[in-house]
Amino acid sequence: DIVLTQSPDSLAVSLGERATINCKSSQNLLSNSNNKNYLTWFQQKPGQPPKLIFLWASTRESGVPDRFTGSGSGTDFTLTISSLQPEDVAVYYCHQHYSTPPTFGQGTKLEI
Amino acid sequence: EVQLVESGGGLVQPGGSLRLSCAATGFIFTDYWMHWVRQAPGKGLVWVSRIMGDASETTYAESVKGRFTISRDNAKNTLYLQMNSLTAEDTAVYYCAKGMTARLPDIWGQGTLVTVSS
């Protein structure tokens, strides 16, 4: 199974400041056939189900604010929030759909 | 709008069984893989199982293989998870999710809590 390791496990950032979450994969997630990274990011707010916010490592889903940026390729990925807002408090999970079984990182808890 | 509503969770004794259901609306149910993903209290997300649109293919996590059975009734737009031989380690919120692909659950229901305890 592919193991995804996120860092840090938790993060406290001031309002308006930058938050950076890392995700490292035990295997390459870049497909040679279509040059896409099979890495997604989910946001889970308290008491809610996970919400998909990034596809293919860097494609922002509709409705996701542009202060969110996904980047990286291969085995190293980053989710960046450029200016933290109160509504961004959540646990963020990276997820790989390169191989079966699909797996998730352990999550990063983002607080103010 | 895609909506997924899980039901069937509750308290069950170790060794017992439970069947979860997930009613789907807002999309062509038969066109999509469906997934079950679980989350133990205060823990992360763990993929459990998936089923192809026409139910011809199913896959399970090693931790539930032989104990859980995923199925679907396309006439009723409903997904199921039959869980047998339950242990405390199966205690979790169980989410059903529509599959954008065979390995990518993209839209999730609100979840149903399963508690295995004596």
C-alpha cells in the first residue's frame, strides 16, 4: 500500500498569515501515461464529512477560494493557504488514487 | 445536487452484525463506482470498500475482507454494507461516497456511527 505522511500533524497560524501543509508519498504518484499526479486534498471541518478541494495535486475544485494552492509532483506535495481565514479551521487530508487501495494521509489539524 | 444519506448505524455487541444503507440522489447512480470510507473517533480516514456501477466488481480493505460485503440496488439507488463479526476496532463513522473514479471518492454523505461494544 502507498503510505502518505503529512507534516505537521497540527498547525496554529494567525489570521491573515500563511499556512503550509506537506504530504510525502512512499511511491511516485505521477502517471507516465497522462502526466498527472494522482493526489487529492480533502478538507474536513468539525462535524462535517470531508470535502474535496484539490484534484490532480493542483486543480482547485469549484468554489474553493483562490487563497488555497496545491502544488508538488511525484512524491512531495504541498497545500498552502496564503492568508488564513476563520472558516479555514479544519483537518486537511491528502489522498492518493494512484493505486488500490486508495489511501489517506493521517491528517493535519489547522487551528488559529 | 448530489445527496448521499447513510443509515443503519448503531450500537452492536462484539461478534454481531449490522447492515448500513446509503440512499443516493442527484446523479445517475449506475454510472458511478461507490465507496465506503470509515473514520474511528478522533482518527483519520480509512478506505473500506468499493463497488462498480453495475456491481460486477468489488474490492475490500484487508482489514475487513471476509467480514464485510458491499452491494448495491441500482433500482433503488441504494448502496449497502453488510458487516459481520464486528470488533471494537470497527467502531467508526462510516461514510458512503460517490466515486469520481474507482479509487477516488469525491462526494461524501454525512456518515453513520457504528459502535461495537458490550
